Amino acid sequence: MKKSVVIIGGGIAGLTTAFKLKNSGMEVTLLEAASHTGGVMSSISSDGYLVETGPNTILETSPKVTELVSDLGLDSEKIYANEISKTRYIVRNNKPVPLPLSPVAFLGTSLFSLRAKLRLLKEPFIDPWDNQYEESLSQFVIRRLGQEFLDYAINPFVAGVYAGDPDHLSVRHGFPKLYALEQKYGSLIKGQIKGAKERKERAEESKQKARMFSFRKGLKTLPASLEEALGPAVRKNTVVTDISPKGNKWEITYQTDGRPEEILNSDCVIYAGTVYQLSSLTVERQRLKDFEYFRQIYHPPITVLVLGFKREDVRHPLDGFGMLIPKVEGYHILGALFSSTLFPNRAPEGHVSLTVFIGGARQPEYADKPEKELVEIALGELKILLGVSGKPAFVKRVYWPKSIPQYDVGYGRFKDKLNELTKRYPGLYFAGNYINGISVADTIVQSCSVADEIIEGAKGAETEKEE
């Protein structure tokens, strides 16, 4: 008898989990409240520009990511980022400076002072943290690397990638591999050297070295292909209102297009929706305080502003991934991706495309300002930093009132609560970017792990029956 699974949520977590389970022979139903799947992962083509509304790239950090793309038959559609995208700029003294990628480049860079470079030599001799309390990322970096490294390396990276603030993010939960390097090897530098061998044995790549990719028609290709592979198993415009354990089964109550409620029965339920929407789900028609608890996770607002320009209207060569802006530099934009440099066909011939980020945990009050005001702010700052002149040939604004979940200090309590819930309710699972990392790759890996756990559990149950 086939094991049946209902997945709530059709973002990349729900789609990946459903695809893995269906391929294992299970009976899968995916219920998505919106009229489309993919969540924030969407690509829009307009006036010759290709706009990514959410993530812009996927990092090939794990074989599971590569396997998913191959299993979907998308290898011919996959495109790797331009080689020059390895160059990343950090703004210092109002100028984009390349982030050094080698020891020799680090010694010669103007991004860090001589004092900061010498301070780095102390790192291997600093004792590992004794965990007397949970450190923020800022505390961790200052202790091991110094204030300047925090200001001009970590702060801009965190704002640009996580929309976060290192003063609040937990190094243990938000950057577990960084935390583990110190705990295991006593030093980040020693850990990078020794850890490289272990990653190689696991066929994994560090995020610093992993190749970035997208698809010819944008990242929407991935969720669209997953939905196509799942076929009628996907039901859109379908809101789940209640889940109820019934013996060793689950009863899922839902509504499609506002019609009367219907009920599905399944062996397992996977919640793969956003964590802040979990509180709207009832268990046995009762609001669950444990679900309400997750509303405390902070999701800062952010605006994604895609601007197109004639090539001659941008003085900077745009020869890299993009630029990130440290808080100490005093700008309103968090940074800009050089989108048309990263991948082909992101802008019309003779034009370039920049993806600018505004808001986040650094300046959340700016994210929801009117588009005209945000464009003026961006143009003024891009003029200083990249030599942008004239009016943009293309403007597309995407606003996310709740963006990336912040793994702030104390985040362990949310992970403990998830573990408690899965123990209390056998057959209930969770998948998403609020569990083991925020990136697309992290979410795919975590979703595959959930699917593998269910598959292994089903095999174990079959073996017991046979015996």
C-alpha cells in the first residue's frame, strides 16, 4: 500500500519535497494557497529585461542541488555565472573596492588598513569561545578578527545576502559552519584549511567556492519544472485551514477557490509554507500556542529595485558580481547586483541591468517608501558609486513586506520548538528556509532530508510488516 503525504505550501521547499517523495513511489498531494507555485522565486520578462523577484542565483554547494536539476532534465537549461562574477566590490570611502580573494591580494588591498591586516595574524592564537552566553555575529567577528573586518567584510555581506544586522544575528544558528570551525579547530584560519579536506570527502563546496548558476529563462524555471513534473498532484488557490491527527493518520481540511471545505486523509503532513503563516493553521480546530510562537521570528521588509540603463550611462565597468555597502559608509541602498554581467540576456543589447536592495534589518523604514522616492535615492547613490548618469531606461520595483527570516540570538528556541512538535505529533514534518539556512541551496538540502526521512521510515515500516 502506498504511503500518502500532503504537503502544505508550494514554494521551493514544498515542491522539492513533493518531487522527491513522488519519485519514491508515494502518493503526494501539494496544496498551495496562491495562484502560482514557487513562492518568492519568480522571473519576469519585460521590455527585453529579465527580472528576478526574489533570489538571483543558486549556489552549487551540495550534490543534492545538482541531482535535483539533473533529475528534472534541466542540465541543458542551466547556465553558470560569468567568470568575472568572482570579483565582488565593497564600498570604502565612497568607492567600490574589490574584495581580495587570495592572501597576496589581501596584503595589497586598500579595503583594509595595515592595522586590520596585522590584527588578522592574531586569529589562530585566540582561544575558542567557552559558550558562557550566545554570541551575536558582531561579537564573534570583533573577538576573532577585529572591528574593521566586521565593518568592511561581514556587515555589508550580511546586509546584502541576509537583509540582516550582524549585531542581532546568532553566529551559532545563523552561521553554524563558522561557529563549528572555531569550536572544532580553535581557529577560523586553521578550520578553513583543515575543513576543506572534509568538505571534499562529502562532495560539498564552501559557499565561497561554490559555483553560482541560474537558467536561461531565469530561476522560475526550477519551480515551473517541479510543478510540471508533479502534474495533478499540485492544487493551487487552495487554503489549508486545519490539520487533525486521527489515530496514525492525518485529516487535512482545505478550501479551493472559496468553495465549501473538503477533507483529505494522509499518513503524513509536511508544513512547507512560510513560518509567519504557520499561526493561521489550526490543529483539531484549535489555535495552537506553539504555532503562534513562531510569529516572533523577525522578517524585515525589503524592496528589490531593478534598474536598466544604456551602457554609456554607467561609468563603472560592472566587472563583477556586484557591490555591497557597509553601514559605516552611510548610504541608504544596501548594495547592487550587476545582473546583466552575471548572466546573458538580462538586458537588451547596449543596456545594463542593476538589481538594487533597500531596507532590510538595517533600515526597514525605507523599504515601503513610494517607488518614485526610492528610485531617486538609488539614482543619487549610484551616481556617486558607479558613475550612473541620466534616467533609467527601465524600472521594476518588487516589495516584500516580510522577507528573509532572521536567525537572531536565541533562535535555538525555535528549533527546539519544531523538534518538540514533531515528537508530539508523529507524522508531522516541517520544511523551509527557517530551519537550516536561508539560501535556495540550503532549503533544497533540508527539504531532501525531510523527504529521505519519510522514505526511510516507510521502508522500515514495510520491513517490520514482512517480518
